[in-house]
Amino acid sequence: ATPVSIMVGSGRAAQMGVLFRSGAALEGLGAAQVVAVDKTGTVTQGRPEVTEVIVDGGWLKGDGELLRLTAAAEASSEHPLARAIERAALGEEKTDNAQSLPSSINRQPSTINLRAADFQAIPGYGVQANVEGKRVEVGAARYMHKLGLNLGELEAQADALAKRGRTPVFIAVDGQLAGLLGVADPVRVGSVDAIRTLQEQGTEVAMITGDTRATAEAVAAEVGVSRVLAEVLPEGKSDAVQELQAGGRKVAFVGDGINDAPALARADVGVAIGTGTDVAVETADVILMSGDLRGVPNAIALSRATLRNIR
Ligand code: ADP
Ligand code: MG
């Protein structure tokens, strides 16, 4: 493309809230045959809420105590699930006000009132910590399996939650399964429209996520995506992009998280959600200033128009 058409195209894109880092990115996006999207925080709002608390093991004093133990174990975690659990333990998850508070204010040890030590995050699996002398492990089913724990009756309940698009979060206390949380992360306004438009433009859409397959498929069905790469470990996201590049296909990847940076770098065109983490934004070739996924098909249309103009 000529420098002038690139400048005009970039200017139009900026007016619709899409920033191209380079002329090559503006030219490359329209050529993408596959658009791969991260789930949490990209297709969904990334602002999860605890919607179900299932308590196993009679010795815990009901949901409240289980939630407080879990929140204490998650206090040092950066994961969006940790913030959801904390808000639930503080009884704040339904108030918009609490969600807009900085996380440092949300973390009120005086309210949760349990001390955690020896915190450890296992990316893609969960967290563990010692809370008031109890060993608390929180995370995905595969984390419980890794710990050698049998999910027992909670397995069927977790499957039922996952089929409704919930992320199941298991809790083990002192090496015994103690409960299960269902966490909902609503789909962003614009995701359904964006995916339909991409498909109408002739682009294949795929979703890549670390979440459970059943949860991922429920969300994918909600937004009309049929190709799902689920249970991808953080370091596996760029391999997943590479898999989609098989046969020389051009792949654009859209993501928001720290975990997404290698996949953004690996993709032919990396697209970051502007409200996402700094690392994602810095790694991307294209930035969507608003979190609206409709920016992607809009930018693709613009990229193709820019290329047509100069031929
Ligand atoms: P994604 O951002 O695509 O959901 P992650 O790799 O961050 O993927 O996490 C994958 C899965 O590991 C999560 O869906 C969750 O089940 C589990 N997990 C990771 N971190 C935590 C945490 N701090 N608390 C509970 N579960 C976690
Ligand atoms: Mg994400």
C-alpha cells in the first residue's frame, strides 16, 4: 500500500477506536484467514462473579466459612477468579460499586480476617496457601487430579455447572475435597455480533482458553464459535496459535492477559484489548481502545478497503 493510503486507513481506524502500530499491521489484518480469540476478558467481560457455592464435608461451618478460607488463600493471586472469590467472601459481589474499587481496597484482611502464609500460584491450575494452620488448595479439576484427589460427587456437579458456562473452582482443605464454586463471567456486549460479522467476512473464528472444555464450549456456543482449543496451559497458547497456522494460514490472535503475550507475538497479527494488561498491549500490533470485539471485523473491513484502493 502507498504511504498515503496507509495514513488515511490508520486515521479512519483511529476514529473508530482501533490503533494500528504499523502499516504492515494495517495491511496484514485484512489478510487473516483465522481470527483466534482468548475467552476470559476478551470474549467475556473478565469480571467474574461467584454464582454457586457447594459445600462438601460437614465439618466446615457452611458456605460463609468455606468462602472466607478460599478468599484468604487467594488473597495474593492476580487471577480474576481470585477477585471474584474475594468479593463473594466480603458479600460484595453484587454491588457495582465494589467492582470498581481498586483491588487493594477490596483486600480487607480485617473483613476476611484470616491469615494466609506460604502462598503459591500454579499458573493454569490454581493456588495453594496455609490459612490459619489449614492447607487450602483452590483451582481447576486438573489441579485436584494433580494433587491426587478424587472429585467424587462434586465431579457431576462441576460438569452441570460447566455446561451452563460456569467455571468450576474446587477447594481442598488439608488434602480433602471441601467444596466447589461456580463462577460466571458474562459475555461482553458486541461479542456475538463481532463473531457473526467475522464469519460473514469469510474468516474462521476459533477460541483459545485455559478453562475447562465444557465451560469453554458453552461460552463458544453462546457466541457462535465452533472451533475451541480448551484447557490450554499458559505456555501453550502460542503453540495453539501455531497449530492454527498449519498450512501457511494467516492467523490474527485477540487477547488481553499477561498469559496472552506469547500468542500475540506468535500470531501473524496480534490484537490487544486496550483495557487489558500492559504486557498484552505492548506486544500487540493492533489495539482495540474499547473492549468491544466489533472493532476486529471493522478493522478487517478497513484493512481490505485500504489494500483495494491502491491496487
Ligand atoms: P484463562 O485466562 O484462559 O481462563 P488461565 O490459564 O489463567 O486461563 O487459568 C486456567 C484455569 O486454571 C482457570 O480456568 C481456573 O480453573 C484455574 N485457575 C488458575 N488460577 C486460578 C486461581 N487463582 N484460582 C482458582 N483457579 C485458578
Ligand atoms: Mg484473558
